[in-house]
Amino acid sequence: MTFTRITRTGLVLLMLAAIAPADAYAKPNSYPGENSKYNSKSAVAKWEAERSKRIEERKKRREERRLKRLNEKNNRSN
């Protein structure tokens, strides 16, 4: 191959890569998580709702443990 033919082939490949949509060469995430661009908005909303529910439950459990420790501490002093 001549240098001009190699250059022309390279330019054609570069132009094809530039006009191709981003989804054509995007690599999906290795897990079906909420950051994957291939998930629907409803699936992401569902995961977000479940996550916020778990966070709220965790906060409740922490508060209950804190109140229990405080109550036990106050009962010892009586």
C-alpha cells in the first residue's frame, strides 16, 4: 500500500468514528446498576426509591439504638 492510500483509509475510518452515535461504541457498565446508560428511567426511579427507603430504615434503627442506650444510661443513675 502506498502512503496516500493508507492515509485516505485512516481518514475514512476517523470520519466514520466521528459520525457514529455514542451508543454504538459505548461500553455498558459491568453491572446492571443505576449508573448504566442502558436502563430505563422507571428502573432507575425504582432503585432510587428502594435506596431512599433503606436509608430511612437505617436512620430509624440508629435513632432507636441511640434512644435505647440513652434510656439505659439514665436508668443506671437512678
